Amino acid sequence: MPHAPDPQRPRTKPAQVRLEELMDAAEALFLQRGVEATTISDIVQAADVAKGTFYTYFNSKAEILHALAQRYTTRFMDEVEQAVDAQPTDDCLARLRSWIEANIDVYVRTHEVHDVVYSQHHHLGRGNAERNAIQQQLLQLLEAGIAGGHWALPAPAVTASLIYSGVHGATDDLIAAPKDQRAAFKQALIADCLRLVGATY
Amino acid sequence: MPHAPDPQRPRTKPAQVRLEELMDAAEALFLQRGVEATTISDIVQAADVAKGTFYTYFNSKAEILHALAQRYTTRFMDEVEQAVDAQPTDDCLARLRSWIEANIDVYVRTHEVHDVVYSQHHHLGRGNAERNAIQQQLLQLLEAGIAGGHWALPAPAVTASLIYSGVHGATDDLIAAPKDQRAAFKQALIADCLRLVGATY
Amino acid sequence: MPHAPDPQRPRTKPAQVRLEELMDAAEALFLQRGVEATTISDIVQAADVAKGTFYTYFNSKAEILHALAQRYTTRFMDEVEQAVDAQPTDDCLARLRSWIEANIDVYVRTHEVHDVVYSQHHHLGRGNAERNAIQQQLLQLLEAGIAGGHWALPAPAVTASLIYSGVHGATDDLIAAPKDQRAAFKQALIADCLRLVGATY
Amino acid sequence: MPHAPDPQRPRTKPAQVRLEELMDAAEALFLQRGVEATTISDIVQAADVAKGTFYTYFNSKAEILHALAQRYTTRFMDEVEQAVDAQPTDDCLARLRSWIEANIDVYVRTHEVHDVVYSQHHHLGRGNAERNAIQQQLLQLLEAGIAGGHWALPAPAVTASLIYSGVHGATDDLIAAPKDQRAAFKQALIADCLRLVGATY
DNA sequence: AATGAATGAGTTTTCATTCAT
DNA sequence: TATGAATGAAAACTCATTCAT
């Protein structure tokens, strides 16, 4: 039978705060040493709570990982959306370019976290919510361009899929490239995408 | 509880056969229940050998997974290469088209295995051998077309990266699409890629 | 994940009511899923009180189980006593028969609860209070019959023990018997007991 | 990942021996400190094997307990059967008396083990195999006596149930009785049972 | 080359109990 | 009285790996 806990200060915090602290601690550890290698014990120690407290908020490591994935995607989309919305509503080309550029930039900056939080997805991308949501953003931009007569696309959904996957995959290569070649790589990537869309510029 | 040993002896087989049997058993189990959830015990049971025998052929689960990945990529590349080589050496466009089409087809047919054997790559694509090798095939096709004057590309390596990732990612969407729309999806995908290259056809 | 607290206040109830609600909730859960498998959390949730409230009324799970056992036995004995007292004070045979019959009937009706509340007694019967008290009831009936010259018994305490255990054990078999044979089983059981006592009837 | 085990002697033993050693160790500990209080760690330590070895033979504490219960019953029945078979085949009364006496004696000697191995049965006796098998022994003796004209019983199965439960329950009281009264208690118990059967002696 | 009983460190998970509010 | 977030000791169970046969 459990014994008396230590007579420390009141350790209660608002649930939202505790949740964030646990998630931050977990993300940092997953990043440092990998998901597999990180134990619940590591997480609670880093978050300075008791073992059981973890289970008040999450039922397993998989669950906190899922929460991190959702958080990652939400933040990712918000950033991209902001970049797009910084462009004039009617400048379809600029908006598309911003979407591509933001995808590259944010992904370059956050890819480690991305890898971690999506490492456990057995079906690497197929049908996951992140992908769908961001691809949807892109599809709307493509369709706006078509509606506005800026370009024509026989199958915009296919093109959106191609660009989304292509940009992210190519960005993986960009990240692996020598530092001094990255800017050129990025510009070439953007140019290829715009050429694909047939945007006149 | 341990069971009575059956007196089935001798159980020796050629090393190559045993190796294949172990790999086949492992691949099937990884496919069914996932890599994580599959234990060495499961594998040896399915392959009908003793625990220790596994370690005669592989040093760890990671090692057999790596062997499976290599086998997958070799088979994948062979198939694509065959499709490309079925086209005339000088018909760059037909060869490129064949490369794209074979990538889609083979990937559709084998994507489950692909997911499994590459599920453990924390850096989902960055720098892995499969990707590099297949992308290299494509890059050579693109460069052949440039050399032959069939198209011009400012940064062929970037375009190869974009097409490779784009095709595979879009194929994930193709797989998720309703059956009756797949043919159209595939044609649109090929057309987009060729347009990107600026191939006149 | 913790939920928002509902602003339902005040939740105070008379102590006796809370106590009963907790005991009823616990008994129902113990019955459904077993004592071991039922947690304090389950109980307080079913009783719609907070964790801490449980400890205002009981010091442990063992304590509430003990309270349930006492409640069970009190109710059991009261019912048997009522049945016996419905017979004329001087009709020893009728009183004995009523005791046996009531023991069977009440036990058939309540055996699930009996199993639950006495499941933790490592010494299944030896020396527990329930048994002693009910056996004492029987012993008094047997001795009254001896005193009244209705039957003779060389060792009434042994006979009381034999009848008590025999009736309860045999009733377990009665419960397991097909429904349509239960009435006959019960009559045969009563007849055997009366024959054992040597009651002329 | 697990590390190299210590380079101790070969610790392999015939499965049957290991099984018995584990069961003996478990039974001793269950007896000493109770089932609940005994951990798998305790058992393997007492049996001088590694944690994992336990799980080679049993899947849980419940499973070893079940094995112990079976072993107990087998041994119990064997002893009773031997005692009965020591009597002439045609002396029904002596055989019945031997059955009763052996039940009392063996139970007195082994009741602690009995309590332990059957402590977890939620339905204390109803339908469990031990009870059924031993009761069946008794029923056959009763029916042999009827067939041989030694006694008459309106419902032998009910009487068998009553005697079985009665003897075991009363023996619990016998055990609780002062030492110097046990012999008399036992004789009275046997006499009561024989009287119940109507055996002339 | 093949066997399979044995290993044991390591991880997850549970849940009775407390106490500041 | 009542609350419920936090506690943390304790236990079950896993499974990759070894090695004498």
C-alpha cells in the first residue's frame, strides 16, 4: 500500500499549464534521444511531476505523441496561413509563392520535430490529418488562381498533391544539401513549382 | 508451458534458403502486425526454426529490417529499370514516361511493404539509400533529355527531387482514392510531371 | 484528461444517506466486476462524490467490504429469524423446518452478494462471525427440540455445524441445478436434514 | 536492450522439475504470507530462477494458483481413494465410513493449502471441479450401498451434496475446536453422517 | 548448423491515499 | 463536508539475447 507523500508545497497547477509542461518536456526528450528511447519516467522527471500525474493527462506514450503531432500541425498551418495572408487577396501568384516558400521555410526550421511526431505513423502520410489539411490550403490557392484566370490546371487536386509532396520531399534534400547551396535550391524549387502551375511571371 | 520436442531431425537447410525463409516470415509478420509488435519469437515460430537460429543469420531485429529494406529497393529498382529499358534508348520522353509510370505502378502494388521496411527511418527520407538510388535513375533520364535537346531544366537535381517525392507522395493519395478514379489520377499525375519537365509531346 | 468542474453546489447530504449510497455503489460494482477489479475511483464515480469523500466514511476498501459483510449477515439473520418466529414457539419441528427453508431461500436469492462480501476471507468459514451467529440460531433450535423431547442428539453442536455447512453447500448445488429440479432438490434437502435430526414427522 | 547474462553454469533442468520447483516455491509462499502478498518476484527468488523463467511456465499468478489447485485436488482424491480401497469391495458401510474419515483427516492436515489455492474462487464452490470430482466419489459409494441393500436414500445426489459440504464445513469447526475435543467431534461427525444415510451399524 | 530453456534489466501501468482549497 | 489534482511505491510483464548441448 502506498505511503504518505512528502509534505511539499501545493503542487497543483491549472490543467492547461500542466498539459503544456508535459508536452514540452516530452517533445524536448523525443528530439534529443528519440521516441523509443524516451521513457515515461524521463518525461515526468523532466516535467517535475510524479509518475501518476502523466497518466492523469495521457493514457500512454502514443497518446502524448499524437497530441504533439496535432500541436505541430496546427502551428505549421497557422504560420503558412499567416504568410499567405500577408499577400493581397487578389494576387494569386504571390499567395501561391508565399505558400510554397513558407512551407519550405517552416519545414526547414521544424523538420526535426516533424520527424519525431510523425515517426510512428505506419502509413507515412496516407490519409493523415496533417497532410490533408495543409494540402487543402494549397488546393484552395490553386483553384483561386484558376477562377481568377491566372493559370489553368486539368486536375488541380492532383497538382496540389504533387506539389505538396514534392515540396516536402525536396526540402528533405535541401536540408541535406551544403549550406551555401540552399538558397539556390530553394529558388529552383519554387520556380519549378510555379512552372508546373504554368504561372506567368 | 514448454512442449515436448518433436524428434524431427535433421533440420538443416542451405543457408540461402533459411535466410529467405526468415526474411519472408519477418516481412509477412511486419506487414500483419507492425514492426514494433513483432518479436523475434514470432519470427522464428513462423519460420519454424529455433530462437538461436535467428542469430545465426542476423544480429538483431534492426538488421533483418535493413535486409528487407535493401531487398525491397533492389526489386523496386529492377522493375523500374526494366520498364525504362523496354523503351528505345534514344526516346527520352518515352523513357521518362515509363519511369514515372513504373514508379506509380510498382509503388501502388508494394506500398505496404515499403511503409513497413522504411517505417523505422527517423529521418523519413533524408539521405536514405533507396531514395538516393532511385532518384539517381531519374536524374540520369532528365540529363539525357537535356543532352538530347528534348527539354531544358535550370536545376535538374532539384527537379528530380521534386518529381521523385511528388510522384511517391501523390501516389499515396492515388491509393487512397476511389478505385474508379485511379486511372484518371495516374494520367493526370504523369501529365503534370511531363509538363513540369517541359517535354513537348 | 481532467474535465471542467461543474458548478453543482452545494452537494452536502446527511451522513447516513452518503454512507448508504457509497455502500450500494460498492456492492453493485463488486457484484459486476469483482472486488479486486473495483477501484475506489470506480466507487466514488458511481456514487457521484469526490475521491476524498470516500475517506470521510471509510478508511480503506477492506473497511467498506467489511461493512457490506456485516450488513449482509444482519439482513440474512433477520430474515431467517422472522421466518422462524412466524411459527408457534412450541412447535420445534416447524421452527427447525422454517430455519432450514429460510436458509435455502435467502441464500439462493442472495448468494452472489454473499460470495462477494465473503470472498476475501482467507479462512473461508472458520471462525467468521456470520457463520457463528447463524449456526448459533440453529443450535438453539436443536437444543429446544431436545429439551422438548422432540428428538435426541448425542452432539448437538456437531449436528448444527453439519447442517449449517451442509445446507449452504448443498444450496450451491441447488443453484447450479436446472430450474425445474430445484423444488425437488430443496424438499429432499429439508427431508435429509430432518431425518438426520431424527425428527418424527 | 538486455545485456549479457552472467556466465554462470548451465541452469537448464527438465521442464517437469522446474515446474514442480516453481509450484512448490509458490505454494510455500502463498501459505506463509498469502496469495495477494506474494509477488512473482518472491516466487522466482525462492525458486532460484530469473523473472522471465516464471513466464515460460505460467502466464500469471492466477495460472500458477490454478495449477496448484488442480494438484491439491488430485492429491486429495488419491488419498481418499486409497483409504476407501483399503476396505473390502463389498463392505459398503466400511467404505463409506472410510471415505468420511479420510475426508476429515486429509482436510485437517491440508486445510491451509486448501484455503490458499481456493481462496480466489469467486464462486466459492459452485461448480468447481474439485468439489464435483470428490462428491462424485461419494455418490458412487452411496449408490453402491443402495444397490447392495445396505440403506435406502430418496435422493442420493442431494445426500452426497449435503454430506460433502457438511463434512468439510464441520471439519472447519473441528479444526477450530480445542485439541482434546477433536477426537470426540470427529466421531460424532461420522456418526451423524452414517445416521443420515440410515446405515445400520 | 540448429536447438530452446534461461536470463534479468527495463518499462509501463495501477491505484490507494493525501491535503490545500 | 466536500473536492480532485497530485502522489509514488509497487507490481506485472516483455523480449532481445546467450550458450551448453
